[in-house]
Amino acid sequence: MSKKLISVGLSFGIALFIMTTTFLVADNSKVVLPPSWTVTRVTYDITVEELAKRYYGNAKDYVYILEANKKILRGSHTVPKDTEIKIPITENFRDQPEQLGWN
């Protein structure tokens, strides 16, 4: 096995460790964001609660999406059509909605 393959394997292992870390809401007021996210562009007006339900399986996890996009959404819970937003990858993160049957 070459050194290059070993290096890639270690990098992948570290990335996997980071992605499986648990993220909680601290002090019931501040959201602790995960270190990575996926970016998506919504094709119609949708609420952050609806996105959370689709991506995490629980609408209450909307706080992660709201916090990651606070500069774009400015406190609004509605994401306007054609807006590009970040979806934080948490331990509850599901695959892309397109693969879940969301068109």
C-alpha cells in the first residue's frame, strides 16, 4: 500500500469522526452548529420547519437550518423560492430529498 493511500484513509477516518459528532442546543438558547453542511437551492417557498422535517425527520430541528442561514433569512422561517441555503449535517441528517422522493 502506498503512502498516498494511507494518507487518504486517515483523512477519511478523521472526516467521518467529525461528521458523527453529536450536536446539541446548548443552554436552550444557543445553537451549536456542526462543522459541515450541504448547500441546496429551494425551488419553491418553504419553511425551515418543513426543510427540517425532510432533512432530519423532525421539524423541531429547524433551529440548525435557521442558525446556519441567519444572515440570509434574518429571523424569517420562510425560505423564498430560488434561495441557496446551507443544511447542516447532523447525526439525524437524511440523504438528499431528491433521493427521498421530494421533487
